[in-house]
Amino acid sequence: MSLRKSALRFHRWISLGCLAFWFVQALTGVLIVFHWEIDDALVPGGATRVDLAAIESRIASLESGRAGATVGSLWETGGKPGRFDLYLDAPEGSSVVLIDGTGSELRERSDDEIFADGGWVNSLVVIHHNLMGGDTGSWIVGLSGLVLLSNIALGLILAWPRRGQWRRVLFPRQVKAGTASASYTWHRTLGLWCAVPALMTVSAGVMLVFSGAVESIVQPSTLATPASADAGSQDVGFAKAVASAMDAYPAARLSGVSLPSADSAFYRVRLLQPGESRRVYGTTTVYVRAANGEIAARQDALSDGPARSFVDGLFPFHTGEMGGTLGRLAVMATGLWLLVMIVLGFTLWRRRSKR
């Protein structure tokens, strides 16, 4: 058997073996490109201004209204401006409380809710990230991504036209629909058109899963963190601490806050500056001491250096948000391309097996 025939057989059987899994990954990837907007659209109401004092009051109300409850963090929803998810831990279970910028509660969803109250949107995200299987699921997704990368690359090599045949292959004519020849022609043509952007998108996703290994190779600058300190008193409230952090970067938008705890004496405030590659969840970070409101450390995402920017840029590249709305649509199109390639490949195999 020739090397080409062996490569073709390997490409075929790996594709068939991973078909269902890759289909789920591609489908969930397409569906969650705009998941922030979809989730926010499920809850009535528009954009609001951000009132830090009102948000602090809501946090205090949630914690005082339930014995043993604590709000661990707050994150922007990424859909409608001025909305945040509060992550509430209580003895009876954890939940996510959606509020607007004025502190008004819009929705509460249990952490283990899969369908109701927008839970289905979050479920799609988690399936895409780790199959709802935690670290083990992430490893499975990462390893399958490596197999997908090798299979796309192999398919590109197998489909590569000979000299003088590029125009005929890229722009096929007179293809008889419903035949194995048609399935092969379009599988090859679409593969040549979109394999490179698919390789780039999948590569970013794989590197996100194995981010620790990527960082050990790229060796980005160390993130700024404050010197350790005992938790001590928490004399500074949420509003004052966040305002102090935002004063350091006046043009930035609030992305998230990790509140002080028994293990941390700081507010960790995440901000999104104009010019960062992300659309949500900026990586500019400010640590504010809970005892006195002083800034203990800060990390400016705009001056991180190329290695850190590369690592932090993997997520917005994979989601497409680095390129704005057009970038996100391009990522969605890449996912649709993979779905079409799976269908065409399976159809080709079925039609040839019936001969």
C-alpha cells in the first residue's frame, strides 16, 4: 500500500472515530460565540450605569439575609452594559445572582441548574470547555483537539492540488449533486479554502487547555501580585476599594472583583482598558488592601510585553472577540465549516461503501 493510500485511510478512520465528538464540539462552539448576549437577552431590562455603592449594598443584603452566605466574586455578564453576576456561596448551596449596575436583583440561578433561568446557555459553554467533566474533561477536549489539528493538516496535504490544477479545484464546475464525486469535490474544495483559519482557531483552543505548558515554553513576565498578608480587618468596603482601583485606570471598565476572604486580605479588581484584545474580562489587575484601601500591586495589560500578551490573547483569539464582531462571525463560520466538513466526509464514506 502506498504512503498516500495509508495516509488517506488514517484520515478516514480517525475522522469516523471522532466524528460525533467533533460534531458536538463544533456545534457548541458555534452556539456560544454570542452566549453573553443570548444569556442577557433572556432577562428583561436595558443597560444601566454602574453605582458601586448600590452594588455594595446588594452584596451586604445578600450576605446578611442568609446565614453563613458570602459573595466571593463579581463578574460582568458581557451582554448588556452595567450587568454583573454575583457568585454567592451559602450552606444550602451556591448560586449566581444577576444584578444590574444599580444593585437591583434580576435573577438568581442555582449553580447546579442545567436548563432553567439561562442554565442551558451556561451548560453549552461548559460542555464546550470540559464536557461537564472538570479537569478530566478538559484534558479529553485538549487531546481531541490535538488529534483534530493533525487530521486537518493531513487532510490539507492530501487535498493539495498539483501544479496547474488550483483554479479547477478551488472553483469546481459541473458537479453532479447526490454522488460520491460531489461529496469528494466539495469536501476537498472547502477544506482547501478554510483549513488554515481552522488550524489557527483550533490551535488557540488547544493551547488554552494546556496553558501551563504554553507558559513554560513562552515564559511570559510574572504577574504582579501583592506580598502575602494576614486577612486581618476589612475596614474598606467594596465601593471604595473598586473606586480606588478604577482611579488608577480612569478609562477602564469594571470586569470583575474577587472579594477579600479568610485566605486573602485584598480586593482583586479586574479592569478592561481600551486597547486590550479582549471584549470582556480584561486582564488589567489591581490589588487593593481591605484594611486601608491602599493599592498593593497592579498589572497593566497594555504594557505586559509580547510573551504575556500572547498568552492572554489566546482566549480572545479563539472566541474571535479580538477582531470585534467580524472576528466573532469568522469564528462562528469556522465552526460551521467544521460541521459541514464532518457531514460531507461522512456522506462520502457512506456513498463509497455502498458501491
